Amino acid sequence: MIAPSVDEVTTVLEPRPLPDFVETPQIGTLTERALAYIEGGFPVHLRGISGSGKTTLAMHVASKIGRPVIMIHGDEEFSTSDLIGGGYGYRFRKVVDNFIHSVLKTEEDMQRRWVDNRLTVACKYGFTLIYDEFTRSRPEANNTLLSVLQEKMLDLPAARQSGQTYLRVDPSFTAIFTSNPEEYAGVYRSQDALRDRMVTIDLDYFDRETEIEITCAKTGQSEDQVEKIVDIVRALRESGKCEYKPTIRACIMIARTLRIRRGDVARNDNVFRETAIDILSTNTSRTGSGEEKKRIVKIISQMIDTLVP
């Protein structure tokens, strides 16, 4: 295999295990399913709410595959060239010929400099592609993925300097996609043809055991403190009284802030109560209006009084 160029190497991540990654039975099952589909030759699409661990799970699965990783983050401004490559700057060449001292010949040449972007690099060398939040890119920008995933061919612009009009995808190439549900703001509906070429795994909220283990690992808080925080967040989530359901991110934010402020998860600890209200009211409502804020704060306070000794 030809080694990647210097420009291409800067886009590659090493497939290392993630620090503080927690693999409970629930996460282990999701990982096993994803790896089985990939082994069968199918791209995997991890779809779930914000905070459901899609990107972290994608990175974990990629580390199990063991190939170098190329990562792309979906963007509304993306075009096909942002995936495949394009002309960036110019290469200028000047030749001075003074072989005969009385005759001076000069030759100048300027060419558009072509740089392969991340999808092309991944296809060329058989790397693992993680396309994070791919539905935040406009559907037409992702059209080039159709032939990559089905025919294992990447169409290339005629302007590419090698003269190739297509690139055969390396057999080791793997694609992992993540996305939010389509009702999220800033998310486009992906093409049916593209979704048909991948296997979608829908991610829901983690179970209690997983939320406790992840929060402990990410914050260093003791398990007995974390259990109370997780129970409050889960009760608020399941109450159906909030505009938005809080995720494990709220657990991590509360636990980490309490370590910094030296608070204790106790009903009468003002630091804990303030922190929980600040974070959970932000995570459960986007309006911030006076009456709505008061309603949410009252619900959170009731949860604390009920669940925390």
C-alpha cells in the first residue's frame, strides 16, 4: 500500500481505546451488534438523541476494528468537494536555462494544487470513516456516498491531477455514521437510498447501571454520591413534566461541579441544590421565561426532597 502524503496524515486518528470508557453489558451488546454488521460488510448508523453517546460509541467501535480513523463532522455548508477534495492554492514552477551563457531561457508554469479530502483518503487507504452528525450536511453533499457504499467506487472530479475519474474503494474501508433524530433543529432528512445502504441502530437512554458507571468514571465522584444524582435525573426524565428530558450529560455536569465546589449530595446542602437546579433547569427547558422557570425549579426541588436524604 502506498503511504499517505504529509497532508493526508494530518487528518488521521490512531485507533486507540478511549480513556475512561465504560463498557457495561448494555454497551457491550451494542458494540457486538455494530461489529457484526461491519464484519458483514454493512456500514453502521448510530441514531439517537443528543447525549446518548453516539460519537463515543462510534469511536469505541472504530478502536475495535483497529484501522486508522478519519473523522468528519456534518455541516450545513458542506459541498461534495469538502468530502472528496478540491483545488487549494497554486503550485508555481520556474525553470531558468542559461546553458549557453549568451542565451537566457525561462519557463514558468502555474498549476492549481489539488488536495484529497477525508472521504477520498479513507477510501484510498482503507481507513475507518466516522461521519458524525451526517444529517447536518445537506443531502446533495452526501450523494457521493451512494456509490462508495454500494458499488465500492468513488467518483472523482476531472480536475484531479492524477487523471483518475474514479477510485476503487479499498476492501478494508469501513463507514460509521451518527445522527440525531430528524425532528431535531438543523437536521436534514437523509436520502432513502443512503439509509437503505446502512444498518441503523437506534440508541436510547442508558440503563441505571450504565449511567452510574459512566458518571463515576468521568467525574471521579464516589458511587454513593453519583447514585443519588442519577436517580434524580432519571426521575425527572421519566416524569413527563419537562419540555426536554435530561441526559447523562446532566449527571456528569452536576457531579463534576460538586467536586469543584466541594458540595455534598444532601437535601440540606445549598451548593448541591443550587448546582442541580442550575443545570437541570437548563437541560429541561429552553424558554427561560419567568413562570416556566419557576415551574421547573419547583419540580426539581420536589425531586430532591423526595429522593435525597
